[in-house]
Amino acid sequence: IYVLPDDALNRVVGFEFHSGIMGSCERSVPEILQQQMTAWFTPRSQAPSKRETIIVLPAMNSAENLGSIIRSAHGLGGGGLILSALSADHLSRRVIRVSMGHALAFPCWRTDDWIGDLQRLRLAGFRLIGIEHHARMKPLASAQRYDRQALIFGNEFAGLDDATLDLMDDIVGIAMHNAVDSLNVAVTAAITLHHFV
């Protein structure tokens, strides 16, 4: 370990090296996350005391988009995130940095059976809402909110595939203008979360 004054370190590396705290930790699934997942998949006999909104990302490849979505979801009141094995690692350095560290505090669950998890969420009372431009699309501005809702966002390039869209209770999208076909998925997620949460 080399310890240098900040100005000397900045001269050595050629830029302001770091403005926060660096650390290392052991990767594990804490008991509190297990409890959270159990709660999501358990039907409720009554409406939750506050709206429950979770995000499902079946194939989010970009660490930057994932980090931005985590930061928005945590800041806007989302309850957690389910990622498939096809998605970027939510504890990668880039995701942690883009999320401004919120990836370390926001409940994120990686699954090998995200289709099964969607079906279990529905059985537990979650409304499955796909965010996609599609023939069944309802405009976001008039989309209904539910006590328990799961927002499903597709891959950055391919969106949600037909098999996933067939599982959705609702498909919601943001109307675009001026020949712009879509927004970046992280921007879409923030706008959508603001509406639903």
C-alpha cells in the first residue's frame, strides 16, 4: 500500500484520482435480501401500506444503463430489482460508480429463472407491466397504477421479445416526436418510475 498526499497522487496519475471512499467487501446474499424476495413472492391478504414497485431487467447488457436505473429506482422509491443471468453484474465497478454507490444499498436479485419469477410475482398479486413500443401499448401519461406492480424493461437494442410481451398484463410506452424512435432505456426507466411510484 502506497500512501501519498492528494496533490502528489494526482500528479502521479495525471488527474484527480478519487473523490470518495474505496473499499472491498465479500459478495453474499444477505438475509435481509432473502426476506425481501420472500415478501415479493408472497400473496398479500390486504393491500400493502404503500405501493410496491419493482423493476425486472431480463437482459440489461450495459453497466452504465444498469447503474443509472439503480440510482433512479432507489431515488424515486422503487422497491428492488430482479436481473437475469443475461444482465450486467449489479456489483461491478462500473455499475457501482454510475449508481453513485446506490447499487450497494438497493435490493438487487439475480435469477436463473426470471420467467418463472415473473409468473410467481403475478401469483403474488403483482401487475406485470412491460415498457415497450408495441401495438398493445398504452400511453404512459394515462397508465394505471397498482398496489403491487412490476415494471419490465427490455434489452437496450432488442427491447422485450414476443414471449415476454405475451406474459405482460399491460404494455406501456412513451410517445415520441420528431422522428426520434425511442429514449435511452435508463432515461425511460426514470420517467416511467416517476409515473408509477
